[in-house]
Amino acid sequence: MKARQPSNECVALSVCIRHLFQEFVLLLVIERKIVKSLSKDQVKAIQDSGINCEIRKVEELVSQEDILSLGEDDLVLLAKIANATYRAGFPVVSNVEYDTKIIAELERRNPNHEFLATVEPEPVPLYKTVPLPEKMLSTDKVYSDKEIIQWIERVEKFGQEIGLDSGEVLIKVSHKLDGYAAYDDGERLYTRGDGVRGQDITRAFNRGLKVAESAKRGMGPGEIVVDKEYFDKELSGEFENTRNVLASVIAEKNVNSKVSKAIEDKACVFFPFASLKGWIGSCEAFKKQYKNIFDDMWGGGDYEVDGLVVEVLNEDLKRLMGSTRKHHRWQVAYKRNLEKATVVVSQVIPQTSRTGRITPVAEFPPIKLSGATIRRATLHNYGMVKSKGVGKGSIVELVRSGLVIPKIEKIIEGVDPEIPELCPSCHSKVVWDGDNIFCPNSTDCPAQAENTLIHFFKTMPNVDGFGPKVIEKLYENKITKIHQVYNLSVEELVDMGFGEKTATNLVDQLKLSKIRELEDWRFLAAFGIPRLGEASCEKLLSNYHIDEVFRLEVDEVASIEGFAETSATVICEGLKDVRSEFLKVYSLGFRLSKTKQSKEQLSGLQLDGLQVVFSGTMKAASRSEMESNAKKLGAKVGKSISSKTDFLVVGDSVGEKKVKDAKTKGVKVLSEEEYERYIKMQTDFKKS
């Protein structure tokens, strides 16, 4: 029988299917090509760091050009991956891209995120950690003249508090070495680790590592570095970069023979920061000529550098300025990023944040800038949009900076902008507050409520499973408050569409989070009160117990060192807003460890725990000097009188109303002389 021939329609269909299949295969090939493959060394660095993630997922993250499209969890994961591979010497992104792209975007979204308060570790896998002799914090970074001036002004302000003028404050500028951070106490050499605990790598000294500049051992923090010229001549053929060499310097065993030779030739050394040479002069002189100083020092030195470090040398001023959980306030690293681009804005989109502030985001056609494809840029506020004319068709200049990625540097050509009248999330009528517009609907605005839940569970370190997708599903089922989440049962979660195993795990995690011990300052920070990040919460709770803070008045918060009156006002308003929800959650019985009270820390000082207000013109010193001295003696200094004020100290020209108000509230009024006698009497009493 003759075989039946296929119809023309079947042939056409067959050809069409074959072409479609070929195109599909081609698309798969193309997709696989744009996903970066990790090297064996990068994979090992990630595994050694303890990051638990599929390698395919890692490859997709590091291939992502539009950083703004990543969720917050993925952004943090990418930061950890970038840090681990960079520290190991096999970076998936550059140091500049890490600072100005990943970290800056995380800062924009969630400036109080726990990761931002964590010192990036120098990982050495598989070894036990030990306490460092002193904390080794990261160095904060600035990228512009404006930021340098702001830092100088802060230094000057702190200096005035202890009687130092700008000519008496000493500033040092030195190279920021790009090596392997370590600490030498004279007996052991430690990695920086997480800034509090590191690992013992004294073996590097035992195998011949020397201290740079023929300096002695025991000079504290520094960097293990490799001479650039020596690396180019002797090591570059075998090692991709200097960090690969440093990994071998501190390895437990199997040290590369060429690295051993480099140690012997003193090309690999430990360089204490205290031995770094540089420019030293007064703050006054630095302020006048910092541009020339930076230009003269930029790019010099025998070792790899990553900018310039500017720091205060006066020990008493350094103690006063202190540090955040991550950075010393008395030093900054200055970096340069000179690449710019001009773009035409396609549109400005409003986005409602957790605090209700509506942020303008400018969108434009994709453009390459400093190695990244940029499609959006967050503007400061709608005051800027209004005054500068940023909108569809406006022409702006972009830069990649450490503040915001990317940052609109200037407006070249403005337009008549559109200002939203309604919240994009709940459609409530917006209100202006200075240069910002806010959604006043804090209780029912979806963006605020959902983001508040996300922030709470992101900040709480003792509960897992409540990521953005879970929170989104809860919100869809009318769960909008933290206490509602904690009251959920397995059955209710199953009814919402969660699997029984997932629902059981979520409920178990909620129960465990109440049993596991948690710092009280971290618990308070989880409620996302404006101006109360983790460091500020810790400072607040070192002065007041957690069950006292919701009764605080503005002057009581402002009297705490580090809190300005403006911040105190915002904090008190924020505390009032969350009080009801906080008490409902707090009453569930969390196991909170109390922050050590400053009253306990200051025990024995003459004004220990007293609240003092100064008014009028003082004779012995200026009022600000009197306030500063009172703080050093343990007092809480306020600007206005409350029922909790202990003393009103009056000088000349004090208002009668203030004195009368003090007496009405039972506050003791002291003249300047009586105040000084009281301090002397307390001093004599403490000595006896």
C-alpha cells in the first residue's frame, strides 16, 4: 500500500513547531549565557562563610543588573555573598560596586537594617573565634565635599563641648590600606572577625611575617598587605590579585612557596595603622585645604589603597565622639567616584514607606553607569521635585555615590512637575511636612501596615520564616498588626492557604521567639519608630527602662547625650503612635534581657542620675560648657522643666516665669554658687 503523504497544512505546522522549538532552545542558551558562572574558588568562599544558598541562586543574584528589582532578603544575601567572596580574594563584584550599589540601596530601603550595623567579617573558615583585645569597627565612608564638610562641622561641635576650638583639634589624613584587617596585641595576631570576636592567626608571625616600617609588635589594629611592585613582578603570574596572596599568608597549612618567599623578602607585612604616615594638622587648617591634601595623597603608596582615612587624634575628643555599632564617629574614609551621566526622566513615581513618607522615584531609559545598568533613582523628597522641576521630560545628571544609588547630582533642565495629592497605597489625601509629603492614614494604609510587619520580623533575630511573601499573604487575609500574627493558630494559617507543615513551623517559630532571650533594645527597634534605630534604642534604654520610655517627655529624651531636640520630638511622637500596639505585643511575655543602665555605669559621680536644667547667663563658664560638665558628672541635662527635673540652676537674667514654674513643680532652684557648692559637697562625701 502506498504511504499516505502529509498534507501541506501538516508540513507547515511541523516547520512552525520546529522553528519555535529552535527559538526556545536558543532563548535558553542565551539565558544561561547571561547568568554568571561562579569559579570553584568563589563557590568555596561562599560555602566557607556559612551562607546557605543554592549556587544557581547565587549566580542569578550576581548577574542581576537592576539592583532595584531585588527584594530586601535577596539584597542582604547578595551583600553577604559579595563580602565573603571579596574578603576571600575572589570577588563577584568590585569593592566600589558593593559600597555604592548594594549597601547604598539597602540603606535607602531600610537604614536601620541589622546588617548595616554589622562589621563585615574577615572570614577564616573552620577555626574557633576568640574575643579581640578591643573592638575593631569598620570605617564609615563619604564620597563628596559636602559630606566631608558635614563631618568636620560635627567634629568642631564635639570639640566645643570640651573646650577645644578648631585650631586645637588635630586631624590626620592617611591612606586607607586595602589588605587583610588584623589586630596585634604583641603576643597574638587576630583577624578582625565581626569586630568583637576574631580568629587567632599568630601563625603568620611564626612563619616570618614582619611589622612594616621596622615597627615593634603590639601596636594594635592594622592590615596585612602586599607590596604592589613586588606583586606585579613576582606573584601576578600565579595569583589573580593581592587578596589571594593574603589568604595564603594566614592559611593554617600549605603556604605557597612564592608567598613564603614574599614574606621572607618583607614584601608581605603587617602594617599597624598607628605607623601610617600622612598629613597631620589642625582641624582649622584641614578645613581650608582638604581638597589640596586629598589631591596630593590620592593614589600614592607602596600598597593597595582604597581611599583616604581622615581621623581625629585628640584622645579626649575621640572618647566623647564615640561610635555607632559599626563605625567610629571620629574617623571617615573618603572615596572618589567621578563617573556621571545625563538622562531624560520618563516619569516620577510616588512610593509610600513604612513611616508614611511618600518618596519620589525618577525613572528613565536604561543607562550604564560605573558598570551597572541604571533605570531608576530615588529623589530626596517632593520639596526637591517641586523646587527643581523634576518630572517627565526633565534632564538630570546622575552619579554613582555612596549615599544613594544612583544619585541625581543636579537638574540641568526642569519641567512643571506633578505632585501627588493622594497616597498611592490607600488614596488618602497627603499632607505636607516641610519638604516631605506624608500619608496620614497610619492605621489603615496597606503600604505602612505591611512594611511595618516586614520590618518587625526582619529586625527580630530569634524568629524565622516571616519573609515578605508570607507577610503579604497574611496581609491579604486581614492580618495587619503584629499582635494579630502572634495570636494565629495552625488552623487559621491553613485556612489562609498555608500548608499544614508550614503553618506548624510558623506557629512554632512565634512561640520560640517569646522563649529565646532577646535584647530589650532590639525588641524596641523592631517597632520601627522614626529616629530610633538599634543604636539609638540601646542608648535610650541605657537611661530608661523599656516600660518607662512611653511616658517620656521631649526634654527628657533631648537630655540624653546624642539626642537633639528635633530628634527627641520625632521620637516621642513615634512612641505615642506605637504605644498601643507595643503594649499588646509586650504583654505576650517575651524574655527580654535588660540594657545596662547608665545610672549603674555612672555610679559614684557627683550628679549621678539627677536631671538638671540651666537657665540664664552663667559667670564661671558658658551655659553649653556647664551642661557638658554636668553630663560628665552623671547628670541628665534638659532644656525645659518637667516634674522629673531635680535642679534648676539659674544665672543672671533668668526669667521669673521659669523660676516660678520650677517651684510650682517642686523643682529645687539653685544659684550658680549653690550648684558649685553642692558638687563640692558631693565630691567630699564620695571621697570619705
